[in-house]
Amino acid sequence: MYLSELRISNFRRFSVRKDDLSDVEKPGLVLYFNKRLNLLVGENDSGKTTIIDAIKLVILTESREYMRLEYEDFYIAPGQLEDEQRAKYVKIECIFRGFENRNDEAKNFLEWLGIEKNIDGEDQYFLRVSLKGERIGRKVVWEVKAGSDEVGIQLASEARDLLRAIYLKPLRDAESELIPGKRSRLAQILDSHESFITSSSEHHLLAVTKRANKAIQNYFKGMEEDSVTPLKDQSGKILLDEVNLYLAEFFTEKEKNKIAKFSISDPNLKSILERLALDLMETKAGLGSYNRLYIAAELLLLRRQNYTGLKLGLIEELEAHLHPQAQLRLIEFLQKEISEKHDVQLIVTSHSPNLSSKVNLENLIICKGDNAFPMDSSSTELEKGDYLYLQRFLDVTKANLFFAQGIILVEGDSENILMPTLADIIDKPLSKHGVSIVNVNSTAFLRYSRIFRRKNISIGEMGVPVAVVTDNDIVPGSGLTTKEIEARRKEKEARYDGQSVKTFISPIWTLEFDICVSGLKRLFYKAVLQAEKIQNSNEIGLTDGKKEDIDQKVETDFESWGSDDGAKIAGKIYGDYILKKNISKAIIAQCFAEILNAEERQKLKKQILGDQYLKYLIDSINHACG
């Protein structure tokens, strides 16, 4: 049994959608989960916590924390404040599947199970549990029912207890959760575990505690453990006698049977569990260590062998208080645990590119805008080979694309270094617009761009503007006609373009060649000469004298070339220097960015915005910035 589907209407950020044909309201969010691991990723306020809270409201948690539907949970459109503009109702549906061949699970919900056809046309059971809330002014009424239809019937408390999830909150105080106390979380975990479900009168811990209590009581009676031999140390007896002496004065004759005693626990199993602490052997452990200990304790409830209820873990911000290596170890273990135990399901939220890059892409769900987008093969345009490729190469530096409001995909280090500088110059700083640059280090743009292209756009597009910046890759003088060159460009655009993905191709050959043709050719040639010096030197930078020599050489060479033919000059700079001398393009870009930043900003901005050879770069920035 696992949570297969979540449907939300008018809960917090998720409103409802109208059917174009019937004008019937449909859930604002319909989300399908994997049977095992689901990692919800996305920027702040993208709906991750809303999804977790919606699930918790319907099925509650093992920790028995109090939850209720609040007035503020009813959807209201951004910018609206009036009561009448807030939704009148909230509906959250959790649909559970996976009862096949598990009669021990199905028997718990026979009154509420429905039957449907699976993709193979075979009958299968499903369980629909719905929360329906209504707002009357500021008053909120709500109920939870279950059944195969939209109406449902009341879900018995025993059945509902079998649907509880374990939950780890985001800003968890792991150390305090594991200390003794009335209703402590550790006691709740242990009390729910099968190790403590046996008759409390027979449990070994109870017998151990009784023996310990007897020994303690004998000490305060001044007797050895055999209850016959007096102790040499009678201080315990003296202390207890003094307490009872006071009590004798405090109580009446009718109450004289009230005599004090010392013990470590009441003689019942629940009381014993509430006095247990779980700690690490080492002293002064940090928050990260206690967080891992707490997660280990909570996971005990997912490993119960004879439990026939739901085994679902909800974990917010798995990376809390963990350094990157600890995050990777934890997610690797969880993926292994899930693969070995098919009846365990995890729904985890994260802001961590480390975790996002380590989890199989098919287990990711990207929360964006007012929707959530699973990355499984039935939802994206990614092909099987794309998943295998991305599993190899989608590392932590590229995984930031899951959290971006806009994306620029580039094929090399030069674009990766230069694009932020150009964006700053034209007053479109990428960080301000939430844009990430992803260097794919190849022309495998299609692999990455398909992440953002959906198979079924009727439920909504991702809406993340993705700019693919690539070279034209046609050598000048290739002999191709203008028509043939344009056909190749159209073919490349058609390969990558789709939905919010748009391709931007250099006008002539490569980024470096086209800059050599542009109005920035002198500044770029200066960067090339600087890069040549730096590449062949162990020094950190260039002296003022060397910089002056380079400036002089730029003037001399441009005067000697004596031509306004941009392609001819580009051939000199790109062919005779960059290619023949094998100068690092990354170093050139670094030097060029530094030179541009030193120029007068407004004059440079006007020059860049009016340059036809740089237009494709500027257009890509504008597209990614929305």
C-alpha cells in the first residue's frame, strides 16, 4: 500500500482549474507519486510544504501532533485580501493503491475499498481518503471520509490509525526529541514498534525495572538487595525516614497510610519508555549528528515486520544541519533501503543541489508556480537514453537548474564565464532574476532541455524559460549557400525548441569568432593577448608594463591589418592566435570579462545592445529573465 495520488483544490497556493468544455472545477493540483522515493525540489514558497501539510491533514502522523484546517488555508488569489475573495471550500484527496496480493493490508479497509482498471485492464483495489472543508465567514468546518466515490463514509478510527505517516519537520530540534519526558517522541516511536506490542506484564524491560526498583527501595530501607542484611551505609534510610516524619505531621490519622518511597519508574511499560533517552556514545555531539540519530529512530517505524498499515515517511528538508558529504551518505542509504523494502515509501523535500544530483531523475518532482511536475518518463519528453546520460553527468553544479526561475544552457566555459558579465552590463543581473547558467560541456542540450518539456501540457507547462545558447558551427568559406546555412540553423532550432525552451545560435561560427567580428573586437583581442601571457606564465597576473605592451600591440596590429572586413580580422585573431597557439578559451573569457567591467558602463551597454553579432547572447539573457 502506498500513496499513489494527491488531489488538492483551494488549499493554500493551489486553487482549482476550470474544464474548458463543461466549466466544471477540477483540482488545482493532481500529483502522482512513485511507490518508493519521491524528492520534492524547488525554490522557496514553491509549494513543497503545502503538499506535505495536505497529506498530513488527511492521514495524520505517528507523532499524534494536533492538526486542523485553518481559515488561512483557504485559497485566495495573490494580491487579494477581502474575505469574499477567499475560496469557500477546500478539498484534499489521498488515493492509495498497491493492495494486490496483500490481503493482510486490504482486510483493514474492506468497507472503503473501490475497484478500478489498471493500465493492463485488470481489476485493482484503491482507497480514496478525502478531507472536505467549508468556510462560513471565518468559521471553518471540516471532516475526513473514505470510499470509492466522491462522497465517502466515515473512516473508522482503527482504520485511520493504520494510515498514519511518520513525519520529520524541517527545523527539527533532534536532541530534544530524543530526551526522556511525558509524551516524548522517542517514547511514541518505541511504543508503536512491534518490540513493545507484547503484553506489558511480560516484557523484559518491566522485569528489569522491577528488580531495579526493589534494589533502590531496599537502599532507602537500609537493606542489602536480599532484603535481610542491613547496609553499612544507612544514609538512604535516614533520608527517607525524615521525609516520612514530615508526612506524618502533614496528614491526618485517617491518612497515615500515605508513606513515601523512592523508585526510578512507575511499574508500567509506557512510563518506562517515557524515561528512556537515546544518545550517542561520544560527548558534545553536534546538531548534524543528532539529526542523523533522530532520523534513524524515526525509520524504525518503517521497518516494522508485522505491521499491516501504511509505511510512509514524510521528511522536510532532509539536509537540515548536514554537510554535503553527510547528505550524500544519507540519501544513498535511503535509496538502498527503499529498493530493498518494497513496502516503504518516502516523500522528501529539499533545497539541496547535492541531494537533487544524487537522486535518480525519475524520483524527482519539481515544484514550480502553482503546480508540481514529476520527472518520470511518463511525464517528460526525456527518453530512456536521456535518463541514463543525466544520471552520469547531472552533477551538483548542474542540479541548481531545479531551483531556478530561468535557465541558460551553454556548451562551454567561455559562455559560462561571459554571460553573467554581459547580463550585468545590460542591467539584467542573473542572480536578481533567479537565472542559473548550466554548462553542459558539450552539445547535449537536448538531454537537459527535455527536462522542462512535458508530454501532457493540458495539465500545465513548467513555465521555466530555458535559453539554449549554441554555436552555428559552420566554418566561414565552407562552400555552403546562404539557403543551406539557414536550413541548418532551422534544423538545430527545431531540435531544441519546444514549450518554454528556445534556441539562440551564434550568427557566423563560434562565440569567440563572432565576438572578433563584433564591435568589441579590439577589447577581445586585448583579452586574447593577456590570456596568452597568463597561460605561459606562473605569475598570478600581469604587470602594468606588460599591460601597456599589450595595448600597444593591439593598436599596431589593427593598424597593420588595415581593414574594416570583420571576417578577415576575426580570421587573424581566432585562427592565428586562439587556434594556432592553442590559447585557453576559458582564460580568454576571464580576461575579457575583467576588461569589460573596467569600461565605462553606459557607453558599453549601448554598444552591446546595438551589435548584431552579440544579439543572440542578449536575446538569450532576456528570454531566461522572462
